[in-house]
Amino acid sequence: MIQFKNVTLQYGQHAALKGVNFELPKGSFTLLEGHSGAGKSSILRLLATFEQPTQGDIMVGNSSIAKLSRRERSHYRRSVGYTGFDVPLLDNRNCFDNVALPLRVVGLSEADIQGRVKAALARVGLAHTDRMMPSELSGGQQLRLQIARAVVNRPAMVLTDEPTAQLDDVSASRVVALLEEFNKAGVTVIVATHESHRFNRVTHQLKLADGAIVPLADAQGRGTAAPKEIDPNFLNKAYGV
């Protein structure tokens, strides 16, 4: 369960979020919609603990993530995968090393890193790119490489900001299919997007305008399914290990 409780995010005189309240169940697939500057990215950044709320509280499961210490944030982020323009790929490292970076940060053995990175690259259809540089990939491939890096830690929640932006229809469809596959296996997925028409298998939508929710609605009528019981082995199924 994810809960925002009267959350405000203030930058000087500007309020990016204004008293936001909502809750989402574990295993849901949620679209965050709204105009540029409406607050979509702010919600993702708060859930990733890149920002802390000015006021209010954020619950993930039974724990508050609003005011975590640096050490607590580091531990929490192992359960979260994030992709967005503000976390770019590293141009001076090959694709394998880009995906391996989160694992090296937490100190996994090289043997474990080898296995997990190869599995993550294969999962997104990029097994052949491990020694290539990100600049050698197409835009759609770079997006899938970001997803591989986001899921290599086998997170329970994936947050992604505009994952289909500036992609052709074929590349966008592959990215959407990947996110849907993870969600089918039980991973909670939250997507900020201007292209909601590309997503058919969603359980919830949040509409934002000027930092406020306009209101939460179940996304019925879009080929959606109600939130389901979570298979305790869903991470192994989702990540192909």
C-alpha cells in the first residue's frame, strides 16, 4: 500500500504539490496524468526519496518514508526502480556497467553482478548490447537499458517518468509491454505520462493539475483488472531468475 497524507512539496514560493492525498494498493499499475508542471514528476521523486515533503507524510507498506536518514534511504531505494530524465545513462560506461552500477553500490559480489546484469539485459531484449556504449543504441533501446538498470535490484516498485516520450510507435509499444509484464508478475508500477493512450492495462489513474489531485479514479473500461493477490514468488517470476 502507498499512501500520500496531505503532502505538500514547496520550492521557495512555488508549491509543486499542495496537500495531496491518495492511496494505491500493492501490485497496482498507475498512470499519473496532467500538464507539464502539474506535479507528476514530484510524486515519483518523493516516492524515490530524491525529495522529502515540506509537509505531510508518505507511507509505503507500514513505514513512513517522508523523513528517512541517509542510511535508511539507501536501504529503501533497493526496493525501488526509477527511470527518468534526471537519472541519465552514463556515457563513459558500457551497457553492462550502466546496469551493474546499482549492484556495485550495494556491494554485491562480481559473480552475483554478472548473473543479475545478464538476466536483466536479457529480460529487456538487450542481451547482445553488454559491451556496447549507450550512444550506440537507439532511443528505444536506451529506454529499455534504463529499465534494465532500474530492475536489476529486483525492486518491488518501478517508477518511470515519461517512458514513451519521443519514441516511435514500435519502440513505445515494447517499453509499455515490458512495464505491463512486470506488473502482471506483481510489481507495483507507477508511470508519469502525457501519452496515456499507449497504456491499456492499468488499474488506477491519478489526474493532477497545478499540484493537486483531480480526483483518483479506478481505470475501469480500459482493459484493466482489479488489484490481485500477490504471489510471494513474484520477484523471481518478474525478473526471470
